[in-house]
Amino acid sequence: MQKTIVRNSLISRRGLQQLLALPEEDLVYVSLLEILAKFQDIKQFASEIHTEIHLIKPVLKILGYAYESKPKYFDDAIKGPDVALFATETQRDRTSPLWGTPEYYENTLGVLLLKRFGRNLEEGVSGFYLAFENRIPLYQLFYFLKNTKTPWGILTNGKQWMLMKKPLAYETRVFSIDLEEAIETNDRDALHLFCKIFSLNGLSKTLVELHEGERQSLIGRLKEKKASLRNAIAGFKRKTDVFPRIVGGLSDLFAEDVFTTTRNYLSDNNVWVAKRTTPADTVDDFDLADISSYLLNKKGASPSIDLEKILFGTRSGHMAKDDLLSLKILDMTPGFGNITSDLVDGIAYFSFILPYRDKSTFIAKWEDEKTLKPYILQKLLYGIEKSHVAFDILQYAMKGRYGTDAVNHRFGNPLIGMSLADIVPHVDTKNQMGLFSKNPLDILADIRKMYRHYFSLSEKIREDMAIREELAERLAVYCGRIRDVMDLITATYFSKAVDERGIHETLVMLGSEGDSWNSLTSRDWFAEAKRIARRNGFFHLEIEFPFLVDGAFDYIFVQPSLTHIWEDPFPLPEVAKAYIKRGMTYLKPEGTMVMILEQPDEELFRELARSKRYDTQAEGSTILLRKKRTT
């Protein structure tokens, strides 16, 4: 059955087992096999209309639906779905007079979108200026569900059948099965699931009851887990005491390989967590971030944001797909990945709606849902997470949900670090440089030039690639040393082991040979500074995100009140101001800082609104800050 279930973020593993345990319907299976066998003779040449007449409608009939073909959509610019699904003929006849209105779709059980046999349901096709019906089919269905009150949508090319639940925000909860593969391999379990899930009874009763039963069961389980975790860490403050109890306490819910960074941190501190010896009853990866927020955040609930208003209500002028997919967005408090997944899913959907700047453009990786979401995660989104546990869960959740690592999400404390410009006051310009020494200010200028050159080179042209590799090697050496200098300077706020003399010596040796630099780094005061940096998560944004050397972020997201159950809360105004001071340095002049609160806070808003440097706007529990334009 592994090959026939193409995709599943709708039904849990336990739920699938419950469905498989339901009584089989042999008559339905036989009828289904007959329909598919007849269609095999024409499938190679089947158009969309052939697929509809000879396959889709006969299948819908044996699944128990009443249906109406080609219902008119209430927006004339959009081609409507191919079929509207109803529970009974009476309901269809009663709804039919509402044709072409939102109320029509409100009275349907679902809609079906049909593509020609075998067409990829997750890829758009070029041509005709990428009209609605040529865009990613999965998002065509998503659009109908998002903009109507119909609860279910089915997308099919005859071979693959995909069921989608109406989204709460921009998440894509789907169950997809390869019906042809199930027939060819005589996969009885897959056929059984198809009938139980895609049938009239499945959408109107079975899935509703299944989801509600699982929801109640999970709520009870999570309430017990939440209480046990809080009891387990009560009275402990040190991470080396808290983290083993968190990791051990979650071992029956989360897979063994979730907490990689946390285990490494504990191992470095000579603390080991025993591995679970019995199989865990793990939760689904799709829900990992939300479940983690409920269990491990003090307030429990995941934050909600109006992403459409944030992205489109804060910008002047029309935004094209190219503009959206060129944004740079930083999350300074990503936590377990709730906002990150909202951003990936939301931007993917908005990119479906928006046209290209040039109508004749077609970028394949943007018109394939499987490559679009990883592209957004890897190219648009950046994050800095200060908790080992949260960082591990975030990375695991992104890998499970989008099939790729969040490569630009790093571990560290976003509030502890410095910029390249902050190094300049520490350069001793009065002392004469050695004969073969290079001025640190010149090295900093060279780094900026090298990065500009590096980012200007193509990743596809062979000659450019060779130069990029050479530059990357030189930059890796220089940036490693600059990071060390920044760590030394920042460590002076934590310890007297490092003094200004050591910083000056390190700056003078920035351009030295490897042996000389290694000799410097072996000194006790240097090693102590690096230990302090690791322990406190020093994070220097321009070093970790090099594009900032000559660029900035379009949006910066912050949750200043986000507190995990093992952390002590700090006064909200002080935390908010600290994030503003740190983050605004790296925000474009026309950029927006998005401050997400647990609830509206008028006092904080009034305090921030007094600023002469920023324009402040409140939207529910979200505060938007923009730099004031200078005249």
C-alpha cells in the first residue's frame, strides 16, 4: 500500500488502521474494477471530457453521490469546478436555483476538479499566460475551498485521486491515492481505503466521526502529557537538568531522532539521556509544531496572524509573483516552527494567485508545489532560535512537512551579538601596523567587496562557479576569524578574562598565516571567550546571513512574549524594545517588523507609538512597525 498512497497529511496512521478495520464492500470493488478495466482501452487518447464521461462520473455514481456538472462560479474571471457533489438528488435539486452564487457552494458537500488522465496534479503548465486552469491544480482546488463554504474538495486525473479538507488558514491537508496502481497491483487495502474515504458516506460521516474521535483522544493524551512535563521539571532551572526531562518525557510522542542538537548539547556537558527501548506511539509530523506549542509554551496556544494583510496591506503598489518570491523574511523567535509553516504555506498560496510581472514568464520550480515550498523555506525564510529543544523540533517539523531542512534557520540568541560596524571602534588606528600586517579596516572592506562579487556571480555558468568556489574558500577563512573577533568583543560583557588588549591583538592578526592564527586561538583567554559564546548562543547576523553585508530583510517577525515552560518571563516592554533595537538594523527602509503578541496590548502599543523613529500600527494582537521616512 506504500506505493499507492501518494501523499497523506489528512488522516493519521491510527486513523488509517481504523478505516481498514471497517467492513469491506465487495460489490463496490467489483463495480470499480469494471469501470477501470473498460477505461484502459481509451486512456492513452482520453481527453478531459472522455475521462469525465467514461471514468469520473461512473465512479462518483458507485460512490453514492448526487452531482451537478460544470457549476458556475460566482467570479466570472475564474473557471468553475467540474462537478458539485451532493448527498441526495433532492438536495441537488433544491440547491440548483442558487447556481452561480456563494450560497450554491455553501449547500454542496464538496466540489470535484478534473484534469486530463495522468496530468500532474501538483504542477502548472506553461502557455496561455498561465491562466487559472493552467496553474497548479492542487491550488486551483485550494482556491475554491478557500473562497467558498464547501467543506471538501476532490482533485483527480482519473489515475490519482486527491481529497482535500477546507483549510483553516493556508495548510494543505490532503489524502492522495493512485487508483490505477492499486488496481494493477491488486492492492485490496488501498481500494478499501479509497471507497471508505472518497465515498459519500466517507465525506458525510466516516471522516467526520474519525477526526472528532481522534481529536478528543489526542486532547486527553496531551493534557496528561502537559501536566506530567510541568511536574517533571518543577524546581529545575538549569538546562542540563530540564532538557533530559523534556526529551525523556516526550519520547513516547516524538520520534527518537528529533532531539539531535539537544542531545549533543547535553553530551558536551556530560549529561546523557537514555534512549527509549519500546516503540513510541508518535504523533503525526504535520502536527508537530502545534502539539509542541501546546505542551511546551507557557501560554500553550499557537499564535495566529493575518498573513495576507501583513504581506499585502503594508506595501504600496501592485505585487507580482516575482516580487513575492524575492522577499527576505527573518523570524527572530521561530519557536517550534508555527509561524514558519504559516509563512511557507501562505506564500505558496499567494504565489499561485499572483501573476508574473511579465505575463510570458514561466519558472518551473515556482509552478510545482513539491519544489515551490522547499524553495520558499530555503530562499526566502531565515530564523534564529535560542532554545535547543525548540530548534530541534522546528527542524524536524520542517523536514517532515516539506521534505527539506530549514537551512537558513540557525541556533543562537538573536539578542546577543554585534554587527561588522560595531568592530570599527575597537580597531586601534594610532598604533603602527607591522610590515606584513594588513589593516583590519581594510580587511572588513575587502570582505564586503568579496561578498558583493560572490553574490553577483551565476550559480550555473562554469566560469562563475569556479570564481565562486575560490571566493567561498577565502570568505570562509575571513568570516571564521571575524566571528571569533565578534565573540571576543561580546564576551567582554560576560567575563573579565578577555580585555581590550587581547581584542587589539586579534584584530591585528586577522590577515595572518594559519599557524599564527592557530597559535592565537590556543590561548586560555581566547578559549574561554569561545566557551562563553557557545554557552550564551552569540549570534552575529552578517556572519551567519552574509547577504546582509550588502542587503536587508523585507520583514522581521518577533514574538516578544513567547516563553517556554522552563523559562522565566521578562517584562514585555523591555523584551519588545530589545528586539526592535536589534532587528531594525537589518530591516530595509521600506520594510516591516511584525510583532506578534499573545493578546492585544494597548499599553505596549502606546509606548511604542511614542517613538520618533518608527510608524506603529496595531492589528488585533499584531503590532506593525516601519521606519519613518526622512524628508
